Amino acid sequence: MGDTNYNGRTTVLTATANIQLNVQYHIKLVIADQTDENYDSAVFIQGNSFNPTVDLYPDISTCANDYTIDGDIQNPLATYAWYRNGVLLPTELNPTLNVTQSGTYRVEISIPLNSMNCVIEDEIVVTLNSVQNANQLSDYELCDDTSGDGIEIFDLTTKDAEAEAAVSPIKLQYYVSLYIS
């Protein structure tokens, strides 16, 4: 026996299936091997390829006062532990976390699996109240119609796509007056 050498005759196969939570599944692989000394067969399974994952998405910098991180993996048996800058937030046990301070946030999700606990985790940096660079929006001009009454209706929603492209993420809100009560 020596090093495994398949001379580039390997093929990556990806298997997918729709599954139900908390149902145990089995995988069966069948391969054929010719009974000679020239050809051998093997199956290599990528490490951790059957483990669940969580993705908190890329780091976020926003001018908002708060931001909600979603770590929900849709498993009712999962328990959640949230950390800010490496310190456990002991009262935060939900799949989502409302962030009100900038920092590095990590979620550890424990899932009971037979007699063991499977733990998955991810991390995100959230920067709140940061100055955001935005592209200048084009002017919105509207001329008085032929009635000459000096009154026109401005539909600011026509600028939504341009505003969303200029700053992301953005939460658009419209107000009747300059004064917010």
C-alpha cells in the first residue's frame, strides 16, 4: 500500500435533499470496483459536510441606532448563546439579537444530537451610528401642470430605487412635515 493516487480521475459530486427537522437520516453510497490491479475506487467525503451551519452575513456598518442579527436555523431543539466582544450576554437566548451597541457579535448554537451536543457558530461586526458615504441623488423636478394653480403632487417613492442604491442598508420613511413628533 502506498499513497492514494487516482491520476486526476476524481469527480466531485454534490448531493442535496429536502429534509425535515429532527428526523434522523441515513446516507447510502454504492460504488463498484473492478477486480484487477490497475483500477481502484474510493469515496471521499468532505469533513463537516453534513453539519448544520449558521451565517450571520457580512459585517455591517449603519447609521441606525440599532440592528437585528438573525441567527435562526429553524431547529426547535437549538439553544442560542450570544456574545459581544467575547463576553456572554446571559439574558440573550433567542435566535435573533437586537444590537444597540457597536461591537463584534458571535452566536453559539447548540443542537442535541443523540448523546452529544453539536455546536455551530458565526461572528459579525456591527458598527452603529457610523457616517455613511452616499451618492448624490439626482434632482426631482416637477413643473406646474396646465392648470396654473401652483399645486402639484410629488411622488417621492419614484426615488426609492435610487436612494436604496446610494446607501445600503437603508430604511426609507416619509413624513408630512419637517417636524417629527
